[in-house]
Amino acid sequence: MPASKNQNYLHGAAILAVAVLIVKVLGAIYKIPMANIMGTKGFAHFNVAYNLYNVLLTLSTAGLPIALSKLVSEASSLDRPEQIRKTFRVALLAFLVLGAAGSAVMFMFPTELAVFMEDVEASQSMFALAPSVVLVCVMSAFRGYTQGLSDMRPTSVSQVVETAVKVLFGIILMLVLQRRGFGTPLLAAGAISGVSVGSLVACVCIGAVAVKRMKSERFRAGALPEDACAPSDGERVILKRLVRIGIPIALGSSVLSVITLINTKIILGQLQNSAGFSHDLATELFGTYSTALPLFNLPAAIITPLTISIVPAIAGFIEMKRYGDARDVIESSLRIATIIALPMAAGLSVMAGPVMIALYGITGDGAALLALLGAASFFVCLALMTTAILQAGGRERLPMYTMLLGGALNIALIWFLVGRPEVNIYGAPIGTICCYAFMGGLNLWFVVRKLPERPKLSRIFLRPLLSCLAMGAAAWLVYPAALKLLGAGPEPERKLVMLALVTAIGIAALVYLAMTVLTGAITHADMKLLPKGEKLAKLLHIK
């Protein structure tokens, strides 16, 4: 694979990674004060509606944007501007139809959907989210078009704009409603309406960029000789190709979203029907669990851009039968993912109590739930990375099987455990750990057994694990010492907890970085896979 192409992928991954970090920071600004203002019950209404919306969104947009970008990229490489234009037009119409159907379902049946999800008070949030489905579908068409032309900037900018507007509008409207004395169901609807407004603004922004790019593409087409322009395919042919490529991807991508939606219904239903809790208590427990989910999702969001950057490198080496080089990239990518994800998972588990107090003022169940979800987050990252590796190695169906089996295991465990009064809400993170440990482990087994060269797992996991143990011990020792130095009592104020937490995290991060370099957990070859990695390797004296 040409170096220039590799660098294009890495550059795109770097842009997306920066956008993801900004979006996650803005998302924290959105969800943390929201949970503090409306409480765990209001946050539960928010998440019930959002989980349903996410399924409709995934079914509408998971596969077709990727298929569109693929077809646009192929046409662009062959200098077929008319084919690009027609492909986008067909895709946009398909996206509009799918999005309109999804929005119509949420507009017309918000109460029925909320009752089905065992939380009738989430109906107003369902209604407020309805416009987002069609707006995001249209935005996905623009994103697929620009990504197909190897331009990740419009996607990244639109993600940041969408989140920024969502945060600003959602929090302001929620505060206005709170001051007027409205209850938590309407507060949740006000907060979640920011998603619809953010989608609208981002759609307009990326649409303007895409239209400008289309004009330049038409100008470029006019400059081409007539005999150089191949005739475009018919609209039916284009639609068939979009469907043939997009549907398998959409089905695979929607598995976990559907499982999350099913789990939401199971958790609320089992807490009330089998465990014997009241509706209010069940909603409050689910709301407490929901406050830990954004932190649980953070490591996976950071790992995802890395999966984008390593796939073309692995696929290229396997295509050229350079299996030793493919194995080196597989080892490096798994080691980098472990080095990033493992300390984040350990930090969430070890410091779960201080984190939940500092962010939400929640003690007890919230800390224990986050500790369990922290452990699960590493296995999520392992599943993501091994899925990308198998896809790059031409084994696309294997991750689909692991997702289906892991999802079924998750549903069964959550149904059984949450229904037991002595376990109740804790069954949800336990089921999540088992699900993703199974998926990541089975994927890893496939990587070892099905790809031409076996990676050496001891080199991938052992040294990062040693570094992580040292880091966890440092955080566990420093935090109480920092509280003591700050003069905190048995029940310290949130600001003192936050100061001690920041101190502990800072020292633990330095310990982890030093141990990573000293143990040789990361190599110079690993760093070359990362954007600006060589400069960072020189700075840290990694050889």
C-alpha cells in the first residue's frame, strides 16, 4: 500500500480523533449538569428516549453512509463526476424516506413507545427527539458524500457544531423550564430537544459545505474531455448497489443498539415485575446507572479513530501477502489499544467513588455501578479493535457472529440477574462485563486462529498490565493522602473531592507513563502508527 495513502488514512483518523475528544468534552458538559439539575429520575427518562432514538437512527444511517462514501470514492478515482452526482442524489432520496419514517414513528406514537419501554413519563422526550431522525439522515448523506471524496473535515466540524448547539440549547431550555416549576418529565424533554436543534444547525452547516464542493466538482467535470467521461449508471443500479453494500453493515451495526434498547426495557421491567420495586424506585435506580454510562463509553470513543487508521494498513499487507508485516501491525494496534484503554478502565474502577461524588454528588450505588462498568470498558475496546482487525483480514462475518452471541448472553444475564432482588440493578453491568469479555475474547481467538500470522499475546498484554497495576496503586494511595492534606473530614465537600481526585489522577498518569517507557510496553514501531507518533516517541525517548 502506498505510503501516501496510509498517511491520508492516518490524517483522517487524527482529525476524527480530535473531533471525538471535543465532542466527548462537550457531551460531559451537557450530561453532567443535566443529571445534577433534573436528578436520576429525569436522567432515566432522557436515556429511555435516547436509546430508542439511537436504534431508529442506527437502522436508518449505519450502513448507507458507508456505502455512499464507498461508491463516491470509486467514482472519484475513475473520474466519473456525473456518477458521483447521481449517486448522491439517489442516496439523499433514500435517506429522506428512511428518516421521515423514523421521525413519523416517534411523532405519532410517543406515548405507546414510552409505555412499551416501561417508562410512560419518557413520552415527552420521545416527541422532542422525533425531528432528529430525519435531520441526521440528511446530514449522513452529506457526510457520506464528503468522506467519499477523502475529506473528513466537514464530518468533524459538523459533529462539533452539532454537540455545541445541543449543549447550549438543551441546558438553557432545561433551566428555563426548571425556573417555571415544571416536573422532571418535561425537564428531560427540554434537555433532549437540544439534540434536534443541534442536528438542524449541523445539517445546514455541512449541507452548505457539500453544496460548495458539488459546484467545484461540476466545474472540474466541465473541464474534462468528453471522451474521458464514462457514462453514469442508472438510478436503479445505483440504488441496488447502495442497498447491497449498506444493509449488511446496517444490520451488523444495529445489533448492539437493539440489544441496548432491549436491555433498557428488561432492566425497568424486571426491577418492577420480578424484583418487586416500585416504578419510582426502578426509575431512580436506572437513572443512577445511566449517569455512569457516559464515562463507560469514553474509552471506546477514543479507541474508535485508531481502528480507522489501522484497518487499511493490515488489509494492504495481507493483500500483498506480507503476513509478517500484517502481524506486526496487528500486535502494535492491540498493544496501543491496551495501553490506552486499560488505564482508563482501571482508573474508572479504582476511583469510581470520588468520580461519582465529584461529577454528580452521588454515593453508594453509583460508585459501585461505575466500578463494574469501568472493568467492562476495557473489554468493549478489545472487542472494537479485534473486530476491526478481523474485518481488515477479510473475516467480516466472524465479528457478526460474536456480536449476536454476546448480545444474546447479555440479554439473558440481565433478565435473570436484574430480576433477583438481591442483585437488582447490579445485574446490568455484570451482564455487560460478561457480554464484552466473551465478544472480545472470542474475537481475539479468531485473530490468533484465522489470520495468517499469529500475534504474540504475551507481548501485547503483560507489560501494559504491570504498568496499570502500578498506576492503580498510586491513585489508590494518593487520593486519601490528598484529602488529608486538604483537611477534609469524613464527608468531604465536592470541591475538595474534585481537587484530591485531580491530584491523584495526575500523579497516577505520570506513574503510568514512566512505567510504560521503563518496561518497554510501547515501541517505536507502535508510535509510528499514531498521528505525530514519531515526534512523541523522540520526546519520550522511546526506541
